[in-house]
Amino acid sequence: AGLFVWCLRSTGIRQIPCRFVHLYHVANDRLITFQYCNFLKRMYVTRCNKDLSQRAKPKSDSIVSPFHGLQQLDQEKKVVNKISPVSPVHQLWSETSSRNELREIKSAAETEDSVIPVGTESKEDRRWREMKLRLDDLPGILARLSKIKLTALVISTASAGFAMAPVPFELTCFLLASFGTGLASCAANSINQFFEVPFDSNMNRTKNRPLVRGQISPLLAVCFAASCGIPGIALLTLGVNPLTGALGAFNIVLYTCCYTPLKRMSIVNTWVGAVVGAIPPIMGWTAATGSLDAGAFLLGGILYSWQFPHFNALSWGLREDYSRGGYCMMSVTHPGLCRRVALRHCLALIGLSTVAPVLDITTWTFPIISLPINLYISYLGFRFYRDADRSSSRKLFFCSLWHLPMLLLVMFTCKKSVLKKEDKGDLPRGSHETAMEIRLP
């Protein structure tokens, strides 16, 4: 018996921990826990006592006097602005504060009343409305349609070509050539905007153009372009000479049919656009002389080279706009080439200025006087090539705005006189008789 008790104790003591662990797991799996009892209690209470369940809040009466809301607001304001009694020392301050609060409440009520029509106006403004064209706004719209600033630049370069021609100055021919060139430029710019309406709407720089905003109909834009282009070419052909008229017509076709579609196809559009900008001074030269000489090509070369630092610097800051509009520009697709080309043509301006006295168009003082401004724009072109940031491109662009008129002015002041060329016999045919007529009393 003692041996049996001793074996029972030894086995029981050893199995006590294992039995506790087993009972714990069984209790968790099978026995009812406190959380389960609490859950059953809540289910019973909610089923027996229906008052504890959620009820829908009854709706208020639909017919309410319109002044009911205002009365509630007045009561709330009275309760909120009720001032507790204070000592008589601070009585004056409480009176002034209460007056100020009443004024603020009145002003707030007035602003609440005024906010309602503003909201209604904003909703009305968001609706589609038909834009009516007024005659007072038509000149400004047509000026923006024809890009009046660019047209003024074209007329000025054509006038520079006319002034640099080695013939006596004729005022009538000068006015006819300038007016005809301006009409041709207005026609080309209007057709360009007509073709680029869906692309201009995606760019911040061009989204406010008249055709994009619907201020003018496409039919009216085309009619305006035709009314400028046909008389302009006829005026250049019949009033000046056929060569100038042919150059004007060729420039319109080149700008509208070649440059405009190429802007979304290839970076070659920049070189084609430079040719378009180089033709106006050649037209001014041919209007004065009636022939294409070396001087005409020199002026065209100067305008051709000047446009690369001017436009490449401008397009560098508009890369996001051009990519959003779908235009294929050097600054977007070939940024390194954009900077290199701008620097090359800045240096080319120095070489072209040196060729002018060689071709007997200016004196040898022109390359010397023009050297500082050419070196300065070349320095800015190098900074743009090296830094490749918006600051350097902006400086180069603004420098190009005053560089061209300064260079043409210096070139005109260093122009060789007509009388010296007449004595040497270097004048073109037909201009010798005109010069003799001017010299006669």
C-alpha cells in the first residue's frame, strides 16, 4: 500500500502542469467566456426593451413661416451676446464692446444676404454663353489676330533693307513697299492662327488668342486674311515691282504651308522659320533696286542668324507649353542642340558684320563699331550654352530685342553714300538716271 501511494504521488506531481495547460486550452475552445455571456445579455435586452433601439427622427413640418429661421437666429444671437453683469468700473467698456458686437452681427447678416446673389451669378457665369462681337472691339481683335507686334518687326526689317539699298530714297515706293509687306504679314499670321486653334488652346501663352476664345469666327478670320493678302501682294506687284510681289507671295506660302505644319513634325521648322524672317529685308532691298544683289543676301543672312538666339532663348522658357501643345521644338526634343545653335549664330553675326565692307555695302567702321554689341550677345549665348537655365535664356532673349535695331542703325550710319558709288559706276541699272534727276536743280 505504501508503495502504491508513493507511485501515485510521483506520477500526479509530474502531470499537474500538463493538466493545467490542457484545461486552459479546453476552456478557451469549449467553455462559455465572459464576453460571450455579455453579448447574449445585450441581445436579450435589445429584443425585450424596444425603446433602446434606434428610432428615425421625425421630419419637421414642411410648411414653416419664412420668418421662423430669422427669429431663431435672432434668439440665438440674443442668447450668445448676453453680457453678464460686471462691476460699475468696467461699465463703459462693456457698453462699447456690446455695441461693437452688435455692429459685427449686423455686418455679418448683411454679408450673408449679399453672398446669395454672388453664388447665383457664379453659376450663371459657368454656363455657355454666346459671345457677341462689338464694332468697338473689332480693331483690337484683328490686331491680335494679325500679331501686330510681329508685323511691326517685319515692316521695320523691310524698311531697313530699303534704306540700305545703294539707290536714292523714294518716299512713294518706300510707303507702298512697307504697306504691302505689312498686309502680307497680317495675312500670314491670321492663317497661322486659323490652323493652330486646337493646339493654341493647350498652351498658356496662346490660349487667349481671339480664335481660341471664340471672339471671332473662323470664317471672319479667313476673310480678313484674304482681304489683307490679296491687296498686299497686288500692291507689291503692281505698285513696286513683280520681284517684290513674288517674294511676298512666296513668304506667305512658306509660313502657312511649310512652317506651320512642320512645327508638329520636326525641329527643321526652326530653320524654315528663320528663312521666313530673313525674306522681309530682302523684299525691302528688291523694292528699292529691283534686283537681288549681294547686299540683299547679306541683310537676309543677318536676320537669319539673329533669329536663332532670339527664338531658341524664348523657346527655352516655354518648353512645358510647347510640349503640352504638341510642338516639336529644339528646346524640347534636342536641348543640347538648341544651345549650340544659338551660340553658333551669335558668333556668325560677327562674321557677317565683317563681310559688309568687303561687299562694299558699308565702310570699315561698321565691323569695329558693331563689335562690342556682337561680342556681348555672343557672351550671353555662351552663358546660355554653359548654364542652360531660365535666367541665362531670359538675358539672351532680352538682349536680342535691342541688339537687332542697334545693329541695323549702326549699319545704316556706316552705309556708303550713293554719290561715291555713282562716281565709281557701281550703281545698278536704272538707278543712275534717278540719281542724276535728284542732283539736277
